[in-house]
Amino acid sequence: MGEAQKVPYQELLEQARAAFEGGIDLTVAVEEEFALLDPETLSLVNRFEDVKAAAAGTAVDAHLVGELIASEAEVRTGRCETFAEASELMGTRRAQLAEITSGLGLALGATGAHPWSRWQDQRIIDTPHYRRNDELLRYVVWRNNTFGLHLHVGIAGADRAIAVHDGLRAFLPHLLALSASSPLVEGVNSGLHSARTEIFTRMFPRCGVPDAYRTWAEFDAYVRLLYETGSIDEHTQIWWSVRPHLAYPTVEIRICDAQPDLAESRSLAAFGYGLTARIARAVDEGEQLPDPAPRLIEENMWRAIRYGLSGGLFDLGALEVRPARAELERVAEWIGPVADELGLQLTIPAANAAERQIARVEEGWTLEEIYAEQVKVATADVGAR
């Protein structure tokens, strides 16, 4: 097909490949999603448009976006050259959002799911993108009242980006276990550590753990097939838990629950960033990475969804099950030399947000009391960013 006959998706794919080929290694950006809450009841409220209007002309305006429902707001660091810069901006953006929302009489939540607000009461924001998703997905998109943390890491080279994407697949359960923060949903203790993941990845099409694509050409061919068959009409309708991004030359990690605690949010982002850099190093040096069957990654995903850091995870290289914390410590040790070069401190919390909430359930706290504690944590230390 000649140049004059190209359709937009073909141009998108060619531009994306060129962007990766000319990309910069290990840039980083972090996106955090927050629940907009009534400060008295802590229920979700449909006020995003008010938040966006109040942010107009402020420093956060360009970094504040809507994310599906009107009771949610997302803030982005923007592209950073170093993780230290991104870490600083994570605190800045959270503080900026908190200032806007408090001025509107709103509170912020940052767990992966809301403990009781009904999905039926949330309104999808009125943008062409989300109107289209509503038309395509119906109940699937209505049901997705969840909140996450996304990490973009710049990778130079199109085939290299695919290799890093492929390598990250085996570690998605590790990042999920580390980040789990959503045991409470629909008025109950779900028994899961990440109800968000079960809601989102098990319902959306083209979601969860993707295939390994090996080369850009194979990935490109699949995306073209999706467009040509009418399966998608926007590249963002590929919702995998890790994906090569077609608007930026980054590999995007999308598996993580939102984090109530800013320090833990920074620590989680550092772990994901260091892991991605370590995988890129392995690709460059020809080091063999785990390449398990998809069913084994899915088994680990279920373990992370159900038990988080409190359960066990497969080491998918050795095919041995270890306590999740021990497996995370093994991975952190593997990342270690690269983390040192990048100035990253890799930590695994004594208890993550899911474990803390479950402990409160066992102590007899109500859902309202448990969530109030998490809401308080979400903006407790932003002034000391």
C-alpha cells in the first residue's frame, strides 16, 4: 500500500516504531488514580468536572486527567529523566490534587477499590474516548470502578522494547502482590487481596497477561489485525497489564493497585522501575530470562490476587513455590546491582495496604473505620513531600 493510501493506524504503528528506535532509555513517568469522596460519608461522588475546572490555570492542570468515572481523578508526573525526579513529583502531584479537592470540600481515597460505593451510582465522564468505550463495552466498563498506579519506563529500540515487555510478564504477579490494596469491595471483605485485579483483568477484553511477541514485527502484525477486523478503533483499547505504549516510546506496567501511602507508592514505583531496568540489562547481555507457559504466570496471578504478600509465589525459573516475601526478596537481590547504579532503594513492607485492612477486619473494625484510616493516610504526608 502506498504512502497516500495509509490509514491512521498504519501511521500510528510506523510512528511508534520510529519513536522507540529514537527513544531514550529509562525515562520514567508515574500515573496515580484517586477516588473522589464526600468527606463526611467517604462515599464516591461524581465531581471530576468540578475538580478539573478548579485546577484550570494551576500547576497541576496539565497533569490532571479524567479516568472513566466522574468519581475518579488521575495525576501524572509527566516524563522524568531520573527516578529521583519522578519520586519528587509524585509527592508534588498528590499535594496539588489534595489542595484542589480540599478547596472543593472533597476527600481523596487511594485503595484499588472502594469498599462500599455501588458501581451503579457512578457516572462515566463525557468525553469522546469514554463515550466510545461505553458503547463498546457496556456492563464491562460500568463495573470497572477501580483505581491503580501505572508506570511508564522509556526503552530505546523497538525489538528491545518488545523483549523487555516479554520479560516483564513473568513478574507481573510479584508487582501485584507487592501493591495489593483492595480486599474490601461491595460492602464486604472479599477474601481477596486485590479485588481490583479480579474486577478489571477478568472482565475487560485484551486485558491481563499478554502473549510474548518476541519481535516488533509480530506485535505490529497483531495490532494491525485488531484494527483491520474492527476489534479496536483506538490503541488504548489494548488493556494488558503490561504493554508497549503506542503514543510514547515506553513500556507501561499497569498491574498495580493504587497506594494509600505515598512512601509505599514511591517504593512500588522504584521496584517496578528497577525491575524494568534489570530486564533491559538482561536483554542487552543475552541473559536468559524466565519464559514460562502462560498458564504458570496465570497461576501466580491468582496467588497474588487471592493472597498477596501473605501467600506463596512460584519462582517461575526454578518452578518452586516460596513465601511471597521471600520470592520478592530474591527478585530484589537480582535487581540489586542495577538498582544501586540508579540510586534506587528496594523495600518490601512489613505489611502492605491489603494486609493492614485485613488485620483491621480481624480486629473487628467496620468497613467505614478501615477506609477512614486509609483515606487519612492518602494525604497525611504530602506536605512533607
